[in-house]
Amino acid sequence: MGVSALAPRLSTAEASAAVKVLEARAATAPLMGDEAPPTAVWAYDGRVPGPVIRARQGEKLRLRFENGLDQPSTIHWHGLRIDNAMDGVAGLTQAAVRPGESFDYVFTPPDAGTFWYHPHNRTWEQMARGLYGLLIVEEPEAPAVDRDLALAFDDWRLDRDGQIDEASLGRMRDWAHAGRLGNWLTVNGVSQPEIALRKGERLRLRLANCCNARVLSLRLDGHAAWLVALDGQPIAPYQPADGVVTLAPAQRADLIVDAVLGPGARTAILEVGGAHAVETAFLAYRPEAPTRDRPLPPPAALPDNPLPRSLDLGGALRRELLMEGGAMGRMASARFKGRRMGLRELVDQGKAWAFNGTAGMTDEPLLRVERGRTAVIEMINDTAWPHALHLHGHHVRVVERDGSAQTETPWRDTVLLQRNEKASIAFLADNPGKWMLHCHMLEHQAAGMATWVAVGV
Ligand code: C2O
Ligand code: CU
């Protein structure tokens, strides 16, 4: 469907460069390379990933979402602590945007960092088909690097013809296990892209896990990388001992990397989570002479974002979040649609997981907290699977893991819990509204792992 058939554009001075239009529509993408037939996808502006949106911290952004799909959709701005009305959650913060209709998202990002966007309606299907993109909020004074590269990782499940494996979309076996794991990995929509660089350069690499369900463990061969931010939020720079950065679905990491190898060298960004290391992308050194002849000092920390200075754990509102279900689990029944159902009946309804005994979104929030108070959620993963818990509208700190107190852990918007692990997260409830809390393994979310938190409402 052409853009002209959709909602009328602004025709006055407002229709300036300040309004960016993002249209979701059917498209094709050369996921298998230029030689192979392209893959039919759903994409923002016809590209996979969607365009990288660059915004400035504290400056208003106007984005018009146009829905050229044949099913309702929305856009959620993952990790941005913005107005609740702009959070893009169908059924909670807005009505889903129907085919042919549009919605204007207007918000001011309070934090600089690496964020991303994706639909929040049938997310498991719409993301599996290609709808996602990165949103970068630039620091007013960006750190000195020669190049700033954003890399969106995704694993697709393709069939023998290189098309999205549609037969397995919504397959309960995946939903009750790890989620939809793919068989074809891309970085910025390309399999094993080659990134050219020159000795002596300093790079900022922004890594984002845009997979539906796969946890990625990434290591840059031959280089010692400084980790400077997680989920968009600065941390004190350090070099992870084994060089591995683990990213659950939806998590991001910013790295500073100095190009120390020689002209002609070629090295890989490896995924080392499985039995064999997989080359996801290559860094290829150009033959030119080095850009500088002496090594740079370690990178400085990124400028602080306006996060809470302290969390009042003593005065916090506390709630438990018991996570149950899935294959090889112990859950025998859960409430769904107001009724207790046995596991078999739940599975017939497309549910396999529960939070505090309820599968899927509840009318009542997990917790209601007054604005300005600290809340602690004690998450207990009583399942045989890892989960990536994402809270909207806030960043959280892990304050306890498996019974031991943690201090000054990084601010995150998504927290990975291993099987049978317990972790408590704390956050200052300073952003009013209705905020989702769900597993970002999208099939787990769809199959029951979803609730919400009410702040000051
Ligand atoms: Cu990245 Cu509720 O989403
Ligand atoms: Cu999960």
C-alpha cells in the first residue's frame, strides 16, 4: 500500500524534517545474501532493520507511525523513560493502530544511550518477520571516537527457500521451551557482514540483541574491548575478564574498541554461547598505515544520565513475582480468563507460563506504587528456562541475587534470570503510568509471562 493511501500528511510548516515518518509494511530483504532470492519480510520503511533513529538527549522527537501492514500494530520505544501515553503498548497505553491508520509519537528522551524500537502487538510475530530498529540518543558531548557503529543482531527462522518459516509461527513447542530460536543470524540484516577499519582507530560499538528469544554471548576476537554502557546507561568502563558480553533478548551493550591489529588483519565478532563459536561479523583491516602511532589512554566514562541518586530499600514497597511453567516445569495449573485451568487446557489456550499463578495480563497490576517511592520485585524463576524480564518506563538495579545482596549494579531495563535463579530488582517509581513487566523472550510473553505495574495511578 502506498503512503498516499494512508492518513493525510501534515501540509503546513509542521511537515518539516522534524516529523519523521516510519511506515511498517511488507517488503523484501536480502537476508541470505545478494545471490539468493530475497526474503519476504515486514519492515519499517522497507528496510531490515528499520532506519537507525538518531535523537538528541532532552530534545523533542516526533515520529509518525503509519501502519501499512494487514494487522494492527504499535511502536514501543524500548528502554526510553518517556511519557506513558507514548509507550506504545497495545491494550494498555493505547489502542493498536489499525491497518491504514497512523499514530504520532512525540516524546523527549531523558537519557542518552543505545535504545531500540519494535511493535508491541503480536510482538512475537511482528518481530520475527523483521519489525525492529535502533534508536540512538546522542550525548550532548559525545565521547571522542573515530567511528560510532550500531550493530543489531537477529536470528531468523528461515525455511529451505530462505523464507520466514511461517509454519512454525505460534508453535506451542517453541512457546513452552526456549521461544522461537532462529537458524540464520544476521547483523544489520546481513549474514556475516564485513566491517572495514583501520589500525589506530577508536570505535564505539553499540550491540543490540534483537532476537525473539536467543541469548547471545559475544566476544570480539583479538581485541580487548571496554564495556561503557548497558541497556543505554553508562557504567564505569571495564574490560570483561573473558571478553564475553552476554546479551539477553532486548539488552544492549556499548563498547569502546581500539583497532590494534595490523593492516590486512581480519578478525571476527564471535557468538560463543553454543558448543561451537559462530562468526557473526568480521572486522577487516584496510591496508593503509595506522591513523595514530601510539595507543590511546583508556576511555573515560560516558556522561551520567539523570537516574535516581539513591534507592530507599528500607522504605520500599515489596512484591514477589513467582515465575512458573514451561516444559520440564512443575506448574500444574494457573488462572486464565478468570478461571483455574490445568496445564493441558492452558496449552490449548496458547498459554504455558504464569506470573504469581496467573497466565497473561491481569486486570489488576502486580503492584500499585505511589509516585516517588522505591519498589522492589523479588523475582523467583521456578522454571527450567532462562528469562529476560523487562520493565517499561524505568531502569532497575539488581539488589539481590540468589540470596546475596548486590550493590551498585548497573541500571538495566532488562534483567536475565537463569533457570531456578532468584533476583530482586529495585527501581524508583518516578514515572507515572501503567508500565508493562514481561519476559522479552517474546513467545514466553505471549504464552503468559506478562503483567504490569501502576505508578501513581
Ligand atoms: Cu522491548 Cu515490552 O518491550
Ligand atoms: Cu521467558
